[in-house]
Amino acid sequence: MTLDVAWAMRWMRCTAEAVAEAKTGLTELDRVIGDGDHGENLDRGFRAVTAKLDGLESPPAQVGDVLKLVATTLMSSVGGASGPLYGTAFLRAAKVTGLPELDAHGTVALLEAALEGITARGKAVVGEKTMVDAWQPAVDAAESVASGGGTAHDALVAAADAAAAGAAATVPLLATKGRASYLGERSQGHQDPGATSTALILAAAVRASEEE
Amino acid sequence: MTLDVAWAMRWMRCTAEAVAEAKTGLTELDRVIGDGDHGENLDRGFRAVTAKLDGLESPPAQVGDVLKLVATTLMSSVGGASGPLYGTAFLRAAKVTGLPELDAHGTVALLEAALEGITARGKAVVGEKTMVDAWQPAVDAAESVASGGGTAHDALVAAADAAAAGAAATVPLLATKGRASYLGERSQGHQDPGATSTALILAAAVRASEEE
Amino acid sequence: MKKLLNDPQDAVKETLEGFGAAHADLVTVHLDPAYVVRAGEPRAGKVGLVSGGGSGHEPLHAGFVGLGMLDAAVPGAVFTSPTPDQIAPAFEAADSGAGVLAIVKNYTGDVLNFETAVELAEIDDRQVATVVVNDDVAVEDSLYTAGRRGVAGTVAVEKIAGAAAERGDDLAAVTAVAQRVIDNVRTMGVALTACTVPHVGKPSFDLTDDEIEIGIGIHGEPGRHKVPMASADEITDQLVAPVVEDLGLASGEEVLLLVNGMGGTPSSELYVVYRRARALLSERGVVVARSLVGNYVTSLEMQGASVTVLRLDPELTELWDAPVHTAALRW
Amino acid sequence: MKKLLNDPQDAVKETLEGFGAAHADLVTVHLDPAYVVRAGEPRAGKVGLVSGGGSGHEPLHAGFVGLGMLDAAVPGAVFTSPTPDQIAPAFEAADSGAGVLAIVKNYTGDVLNFETAVELAEIDDRQVATVVVNDDVAVEDSLYTAGRRGVAGTVAVEKIAGAAAERGDDLAAVTAVAQRVIDNVRTMGVALTACTVPHVGKPSFDLTDDEIEIGIGIHGEPGRHKVPMASADEITDQLVAPVVEDLGLASGEEVLLLVNGMGGTPSSELYVVYRRARALLSERGVVVARSLVGNYVTSLEMQGASVTVLRLDPELTELWDAPVHTAALRW
Ligand SMILES: Nc1ncnc2c1ncn2[C@@H]1O[C@H](COP(=O)(O)OP(=O)(O)O)[C@@H](O)[C@H]1O
Ligand SMILES: Nc1ncnc2c1ncn2[C@@H]1O[C@H](COP(=O)(O)OP(=O)(O)O)[C@@H](O)[C@H]1O
Ligand SMILES: [Mg+2]
Ligand SMILES: [Mg+2]
Ligand SMILES: [Mg+2]
Ligand SMILES: [Mg+2]
């Protein structure tokens, strides 16, 4: 149940599995309001991450080391908008997780840093129908659990649930950032692919913490 | 009932009407074993013929004058294989019909000359699944009616019937001339477009002789 | 059928109008009858080169009118040979007194209409020689057919004969070099989809989603046989093998490799085909000395490609390399 | 989906291999990471020009690498921006010491990935300037969107900036002229059919047989709105009007008119569109001084076209006319 280096590595493997499974679905979401490559992009990226993890001689010392490896791998293999966004998210997260293990506040710090990375690069705010609409409620939920004395695991669960709800809540939104924005009102009525994959990544973090 | 200049002009107008009506069907035949333009080609040609006839100040003196005008018009408007073939057919026919009116033997001469023109240009013989397979039986039938003492009209009717039968009989043939020959055995089982249009032209000649 | 056209009957005319306006520095377009000639007067003493055929194969032939290639092109209706009354003035426009070479693709319609036009030219004492391009190895048994068809190899014939004419060869010499190209060029094509002639409005043949047509012609006529859809490499193998065999290529020989798109295939796919074709030739020791990849002899929006191989010799290579300045080919 | 491809995952790599082999005189292709550079060393003192973006738009960008145009091109996966680890070595290869201009089409993915690559370059003390092409007038309200997209106008930016670099302009001057092109070029496109990304296997959007998508992007993303299928002239009117309006063209001005095919449309149809577009411009007294018609910025096998107008001035015209020698553009 501890969010340590082994957890971080499991998180990424769980994510890779989940993305592979959801690939067609993510791509279909992106086909409708984007260009139909989001599932393929992330699958390519997380397969590369898995390969990198497989290639490690020994596990790194700190959670941040894992996240940094994830960041650089995603940046160099995903492409598209989501590549630099997720890449920067994990890079910023790595910077605040130079620890062998995370407590509840460390977990919040990770999520917060990730969100900051995404908004620094992408300049989106809540309500623009992007992955920010999943990350922001996730950060908020984790924060309130942590400040209420919850465990790191509790914080993660709350984040994942909030991200899922946030992703679902993108359906009625009008996109004003990213490729979907070109559709104007036709972007309404469809769930954002990036918000959906964010929910998927955070759900994988929870699973990884439970499998141990 | 006389095959005079008026008849020749009516023949061409009847043909134009028949071709316009059969355009899609001819093209469909050509689509299956050729390149799908025979109906369009002939329709373009006979519309041009009609326009030429409409433009005449007074009717020409001889049947052959009408046929020569048809020949040059078809040659310059049909294109494809059928353009020069029908063009040459009418040109040769014009040469033997320098008369104000045709009797039975004159009718046979017209048909014979037309066939000679087609074989001179196209080098096809009977059985190669071309328009020759309609023209040859037409010539033969007209000849036997004429030598048996039949009228010009009888000869025409016999020619038209034989052409129709000849066209129908092209269905099982293997094409060895023209575009259909590229299909090899796949050309079998389909009626030849050019033989079909030949039957149509000769049927129009009969109708023109009956309308008067 | 969705096409960027107005009345289908006007398609050829309007294409020519656009082409003439876009390339007024290169060509003059005549509309009635329709033919396209090089801008300016024919160069005295130069053999004139004229080609033509049905429309729908663009850039063939009008896209190849210009310095180092054709002097005139005669477009017929879509997939229908032009008529003698169009061809004859093209001969006249191309003739500077040194005679004209007519480059005809081997289709009954083209052959007969050019034949008639040549007869007309002879009446006017114009000297016209004719070569008939028949590079399509898909037509196997030419004894029982109208003979092999002229397809993408035509580009090589027009380019090389054009260079020979430009350097001042006389009619006999230009004709001989054109014939040498014809004797040494072979093509095989494949269609993934049929195309739709504008005024017909439905596909020119039927193909299901999992079959392709091997040995396709360029007039919407079906090919040698349908086979199941396969990978680019497997399909390319089926195109290259009969070409190499028919040419009897030996190790060490140099060739021009042309991968031609049928009109609706993205160039990325053509390069995938080129990659495999080149590898197959290399395996046999054949040296790909020159290459051309793109849409040159098309069938409207058909998806598919053809592979053309021309056996080179030093003179043919030099003529291929000679400058050319046309709308569709330029170096 | 029928395509001349092997494993869809290998499509970009195999296209690059074929392209590199066919144009070895012009380019060197690197595969891991993937980028394409001019053959030979960069010319000392010349500003390097680098562009890139998702694959599937061929000949953009690799087809424009060569004398007078790009020094390097960086192809991403199909319709997916390339990654910084590809872009950075392309910057390095293009840099002779005079700095590099990155020409980026305005898509979030392209902008972010190039941005990251520029940050990496700065760590290496490499001077990289960036221009963002956003010629697509289909995106109306750029306050509420990611901004206008970069589409076919990119060709003009690359050609003209390339000529400026080739004549020896410094980085600031090349950047300024590229920006001047961007400020004066506008495009509007239409799709008659969608296209199919190889590894997706189904069309990127849905269109019925009697509707078309006006204001289409080049990444398989849907356009501004669907309208009923219409004649080429009517469709062209809908493309030209917003372009002319956005540019605010006045009578007497000279322009470059580019009619670009989306990949699956025969060139005959492009000339029909060109004919009408030119007539509409002429009606307003606008002089079409330069023209380009063909497939330059495509969307795989999509059927459709775009109309691009660039307002010319004497310097831009001179740079447009300057020699270019690439796989896809040459004069
Ligand atoms: N400016 C932005 N800020 C945050 N997220 C963004 C932004 N632009 C796009 N996205 C996210 O990226 C997702 C699309 O990613 P992807 O399909 O991989 O890239 P691309 O749009 O380049 O094809 C969108 O669904 C959205 O969630
Ligand atoms: N060598 C030939 N001799 C006689 N008739 C021929 C010959 N070649 C073709 N034909 C006729 O021409 C018809 C096709 O005409 P058409 O479709 O107008 O021309 P194309 O084949 O050039 O498209 C065929 O159905 C056939 O009857
Ligand atoms: Mg996408
Ligand atoms: Mg036909
Ligand atoms: Mg035809
Ligand atoms: Mg994308």
C-alpha cells in the first residue's frame, strides 16, 4: 500500500495495459472531435515506457527517477499534443518526488506538479474540454482528502474518481483548445479523449497501489 | 416505302433517337467488357449528325450525300474504336449510293460496302465478338432476300433481324479484337456493345422506311 | 459519385481552360477542336512530336507538352480516343517542315483515329511517322487480343523521343529512338478501386472490399484477374515479376524504374511500392540508375499503381537526363 | 480500407526508405530518429530551414528538402506531430552556424513539440527562430480556438523563405520574409471524402454521399460545416470568397494562386477549380501573376482541394521565381 518506487513502476505497467486495452476507444473518441490518433499515440508511448522499464538493470532509488524516465520516453515517442503535455506533466511531477516513497501530501504534490506542467505548456484552463478538466478535479479531491488526514492511497482513489467524473463532465463542453476547438459547437456532446486517458492513468495508479 | 434521300435522313434521326434511348444500356454493356463509353460515344456522334441535318438548307440530291455527311460527322465526333469504324462504314456506303433512291440491290450494296469499310479498318472477322458479328449476317440476309426477288424494304427487314440475332449470338463468344479482348475468357457471357448498336442502327433503318 | 466538376459534359473543356490559364507560359490551348500546343512557333528544323488519347489520364498528355518533350497533345473525351479532326491540326501545328512523329498508345480507338488523321495529313503532303506504345505486360497473348496496351511507359517514350527531337535528330532517327524505348519498356499495374467516368456516374468495374485487380488498364477496363487484397510487398512482387521476365533483364543491366500512381493513391504508398520494386531488382543484380515516382499516367481517381521498367543504355540515359520543361515533368 | 502498405506501423518508415532511395541525389534519410536532410554538408553561412509535422501530407515536408527550400524535414507518425528527439537532430543537421528557422504549422501538437525541441537547442547554444504558419481561414474565431491552422500556404512559406536563405539573408531577415508570407497567405479547403489513417482502419470522419465538408483541415479533422454536394464552381465560390475577404484584396493587386489537391482528387478536377478561382479573382481585378496546381499538402487519399492565395510584392515574386530543386517542386 506504500507509494514507493515499485508502485511507480507498477503504475506505469498498469497504465500501459489499460491504454492498450482502451486504444480503440480512445482513438474513436479522437476520431469524432479530433484526428483519430490519441489511442495510438498513447499506446506507442506507454509501450516505449514499458520497454524502458524492462531494460532497467535495477530499480531506481526514487519515485521521481521513474517519473523522469516516463517523461522523457513519452516526449520522444508520443508526438501530437498529448506527448509534450503528458511528458511535461511527468517531468514536473518527477521534480517534486525525489523520494523513495510518497505520503499523502507527496501524492498531492505529484498531482499538482503534473497539472502545473500541463497548464504551463498547453495554457488551458478548466472548462476548455481538455485533459485539464480531469486533472484539476483530481488535484482538488486529493488535496481535500490529504488535508482531512487521509492516506496516500485514499488521496489517489479520490483523485481517480474525480478524474473519471471530470472526464465524463467534458461531454457537454464546447472545446476551445486543441484540435476539437476547430469544430466549434460540433465538439459538444462528445467526451474529450485526453481527459479520458487522464482518468485511465489515475485509475491505473490506484490499481498499482492495491496490487502490491 | 422507297429508300430515298428522305428515308436516309429519317434513318439517321431514328438512329439518333434510338441511341439516346439506349445510351445507358449500351454504356452498361461496354462497362462490363470494355471501358463504359460506347453509349456516350454514339450519342455524342448522332446528336452531332442530327445537328448537321438540321443545319441543311435543302435536302441533298442523293442518298450517298446524306451518308457522306453522316460519315464525316461520326468520324469527327465519336472517337474511340467505334468512331472510325462507323465513320468508314458510312463513307464506303456513301460511295456506292450516289443515287436518288435505292432498290433491293442498292440496299445490299450499301450494307456490303459498310461491312467492307469496317473490316478494312478494324481487321476483324466473324466470331471475334465485334460489330462485324452483326454486320456480316445482316449483309448475308439482305443478299439472299434481294437475289430471291424481295423488295428493298424486305432486304432491310431481313438485315435488321439478322443483325439483332447476330448481336445476341455474341454473348458466348470470346473477344479477340477491341478492348474486350483484354478480358480473355472473362469476356464470355456478355453481349458486344458494338454489335448491339449495329442492330439498333439497322432497326432504325427499317422504322425509317415504314414511317414515310 | 462526388467530383469537383460542373456539367460532366464540360469536364474536358473546363480542365483544358484551367490548364491553359495556369500554364500560359508553356502551352496554347485550342478548344474547337481541342488540342494543346507549345506556346510560340515550332522551331524550324525540329521534328514535331504529337501524342494524344482519351482524357482522364492527366498529366498525360497535355502535361508533357513543352521543351524537350511533346509539341502537341490531343485530348479525347474521357477514356475515349480523340478524333481525326482534332489530331490533324495538332500535326499541322507541330510541323516545322521536318515532319511529325505521332506517339500512339495501342488501343483500337487510338490506333484507328490516328491512322485516319495520318491519311488526312498525307493528303496535305505532311510527313507523319507513327510509333505505337505497347508496354503493358498484363496482356499476355497478343495473338488473341488487340495486342499489348500502351500505359505508363508512354512517359518514357515521350521524354526520350522529345529529347532526341530537341537535339536535332531527323524524323527517322527520332522514330528509331522512340521505337527503341518501346522495345525496352514494360509495365504492370494494379487497381485497388475502380474509377468513375464523370458522364457515366458509376464505377467502371466492380471490386469488393477485399479484392484487387491485377493487370489493370488505364481506361477503367478490368485487368488480368482479381486476387485477394494483399500487402504492398506481395502486390509489388506480382507487378515486378512479369515485367522483369518479359524484359529478360540480366544482372548488371541498368534500368529506369517508374512507379506510377493511378490518381487516387497517396505518394507515400507509391514510395512503399518503389522501395520493394527496387529491392526486387537489386536482388537480381539489376541497377536502378534512374527513378521516377508519382502520378504520370492516371485513371481519374482510381487507387492503384503501376511499375514500369525501362532497360537503359548510355544514349537512352543521356536523353532521359536532357532538360525538360513541361507542366508535369521538369528538370 | 485498401492501401498499398505492409504493416501500418511501418508505413512512415517504409515510405521514407523508398523516398530516400529514389532521391538519394537530393536527400539523406535518417530513420532512428526519423528526419530527412539535404544530401551533403550544410552550406556555411546559410540559414538552415527546418519544417516538420505529422506524416500523411506528402510531399510536405520531405518533398521540399533541397536547394532553395528546406534543409531538413521531420515527419511524425501519420497525422501526429514529430517528437523533440527527432526535431533536435534535424536542427543540428541544418545548422551551419548561421542559425535555424523552424517553420511550424499551427497545431497544438506541432507547436508544443517544436517548442520543446527549441528549448533543447537553446541548451546547446543553437540559435533557432520559429514562425508559425496559420493560413486556414476556415477557423473563424481564433479567440475561441487553438487559432487558425497551417495548411497549404506552408508551401509558399517554405519556398520563399528557402529562396531568401539561399541568397544569403541572415536569420532575422529570413524569419521576417517568412512572416511576411504568413501574413499575406490564406487558404480554404473542402473534402468530398474522408481519409483513413492506416493504423486506425476507418475513415477519420463521416460524410454521406451527398454532402461535403467545407473548411476541412489536413489531419482528417472535420471542417467548418457540412453542406450539400454542389458543382465545382459553386464549391470554389465558397472557398475563394472567405480567402479574398480575409486578405482584403484590392483591385490591381498581384497574387499567387495555388490550387492544392488533398491526395485523391485527379489533377483534371484541380484545374476545373483553378479555372473558377482565377475567374473570381479576375472579376475583382486581382491579377493572378503566379500559379501552382497539384498535390502539395495532402491528407492521405482524401478527395478534395484547397484554394490558397498569396498577396505578392516584387520581392516575394522574385523569391518565388528563384530556382528550387526538391523532389516535389523544381524549377
Ligand atoms: N492546450 C491544451 N491543453 C491541455 N490539453 C490539451 C490541449 N490541447 C489538446 N489537449 C489534449 O490533447 C488531447 C488530444 O491528444 P492527441 O490526440 O494525442 O493529440 P493531437 O490533437 O495532436 O492529435 C485532447 O483530447 C486534449 O485533452
Ligand atoms: N477491330 C475491330 N473491328 C470491328 N469492331 C471493333 C473492333 N474493335 C472494337 N470494335 C467494336 O467497337 C466497340 C466498342 O466501341 P467504343 O466503346 O465506342 O470504343 P472504345 O473501345 O474505344 O471505347 C466494340 O463493342 C466492338 O463492337
Ligand atoms: Mg489526436
Ligand atoms: Mg468503349
Ligand atoms: Mg473508349
Ligand atoms: Mg494527431
